Amino acid sequence: MDRLIERLKHAENVTFLTGSGISRESGIPTFRGEDGLWKNYSPEELASPEGFMRDPQLVWDWYNWRRDIIRKAEPNKAHLTIKEFEKNFNVYVITQNVDGLHEKTGVKNLVELHGNIFRNRCSRCSKMYGDIQSKKIPTCECGGLIRPDVVWFGEPLKEKDISLALEWSRNADVFFLVGTSGIVYPAASLPFFAKENGGFVVEINIEETPLTPHIDLHLEGSASQVLDTILKGLNK
Ligand code: BJW
Ligand code: ZN
């Protein structure tokens, strides 16, 4: 922790890559693990274009269920502490989450790498739609099925998002990985770009991940607790 505080004292740019673990304390389930979303369903079934083609209504139902949970959720202490970091640094947030909780804190520089669950788009003509609260899967004026505007397995991330994420990773004096299992690419490659450019890479997680052996510091604990301790250490 002392090494980190020392690095932060000389840092200008601080980048966060967040995953579903950061929203766990807002009551939103993670994907993998004991009580993860994929305990009962396979990712291929629910988060892939093939799964959507096979059973679009099942996928729409699953997203409706998640939207209901997320609609009631608020940013937790971890999201709010990241916003607080803006008082000391240029803060850049790259999130894999589709829940919009970082946006709710008003953080200035944000990329939602995997999209946003409250946006939709036509799977045929790509026309964009806002939030749609319908039990039955809606159709576009072109006749195509409407789907959530999120990134599924095998789909490319938006060019603009990935290029900002790369820039913010390369620029980072300190790069935090918060609440992500670090197994989904290309997001999981970002800490390597930070490290290559001399950034100090810190992982905050309740357990080790496949990225742990490659980073500078692993801080074990919940995102809200650990981030709060860091901020207090910084302002001491
Ligand atoms: C806490 C905590 C607390 C809990 N405090 N911590 C290179 C190598 C191998 C494979 C590939 C590769 N490059 C691409 C691939 C294929 C694939 C991939 O990565 N597969 C791997 C699984 C092997 N990637 C893709 O397909 C990507 N697309 C792509 O590469 O396109 C290329 C292309 C180019 C041109 C044309 C066509 C294609 C797209 C990936 C999209 C991922 N989408 C999802 C769904 C999003 C929509 C939705 O939400 O429904 O994104 S999958 C899911 O995983 C979701 C998440 O954002 C993502 C990451 O999960 P996350 O956030 O890390 O959650 P968990 O549950 O895994 O982990 C939670 C962590 O929190 C745990 O570690 C806990 O311990 C921790 N935790 N409580 C702190 N309180
Ligand atoms: Zn359409």
C-alpha cells in the first residue's frame, strides 16, 4: 500500500478498468463465480449473436430481468470514490459494465466498452432505440428484431471506444483493475498496455485472477473498502 501511495503522490493520470465486481455492492450480480449470472445459463446461450438468433425471446427475457435489477440500483461507495479521485487526478474510467452506474456519478472521462443495457438497436438496420419496457421482444420499423446495444461474444467493440481505452491505458501513471475476472478480451489486455508504458498496475479484487501474476500490486478486498482506504491514505 505504501508503494502505491508513493506512486499516486507523483501521478497525474489515473485510469480505472472496472468489471461487474464493482457493482456487486449495488446489488447487481456478477457473471462468473458462485452466485454469478452464468451459474444456470451458458454465456453462449445468452450473450452471443448465435444465442440471440436461436431464441431471441429468451435473451430479451434475460435482459429484462437484469434491467429490472439495474433500474433500482445506485452507485455504491466504490463508484463514488472513483469520482472523488477527480479532485486529485485526471481520472479515466473504462468499464466493462453495461449498468450505467459510473455515468450516474458524473465521472468526466468514461468509456462503456461493452455498451449500455438501457440502449437498444435493430439487429437488422442498426437503428438506435432508447430504453424499451416491453415483455415481448420488440421489432423495428424495418421488421428486424430489436436487441440490447451491448457487445456479445464474437462481436467487435466500437472502434472509438477501444481507441480511447488504449489511449487512457497507455497514458496511465497508475492503472487500477477493479472487480474484474480479467478473462474477457480485449478488455483484459489493457493493463499490459499500461505496464508497457511504465504505468503502475494495481488489482483490487476479493480474489486472485489470471492477471494477478502480471501486475505490480494485488490488493485483496471489496472494491469499496479498498478504494476508500487508498483515498484516505492519499489525503492523510
Ligand atoms: C469483486 C467483488 C467486490 C466480486 N469487490 N471484486 C483473446 C484470447 C482469447 C479469447 C479472445 C481473445 N480475444 C477475443 C476473444 C474472444 C472473446 C473472449 O474474450 N473470450 C474469453 C472468455 C476467452 N472476446 C470477444 O468475443 C470480444 N469481442 C472480440 O474480441 O471481437 C473481435 C472481433 C473483431 C472483428 C470482428 C468480429 C470480432 C467481445 C467480448 C464481449 C463480452 N461481453 C460480455 C456481455 C456484455 C453484455 C452484458 O452485460 O450482457 O461482457 S461477457 C461478460 O464478461 C460481460 C462482462 O463485461 C465481461 C467481463 O466480466 P467481469 O466484469 O470481469 O465479471 P466476472 O463475473 O467475470 O468477474 C467479477 C470479478 O469481480 C471476479 O473476479 C470477482 O472476484 C470480483 N468481485 N465482488 C471487488 N465486492
Ligand atoms: Zn431496423
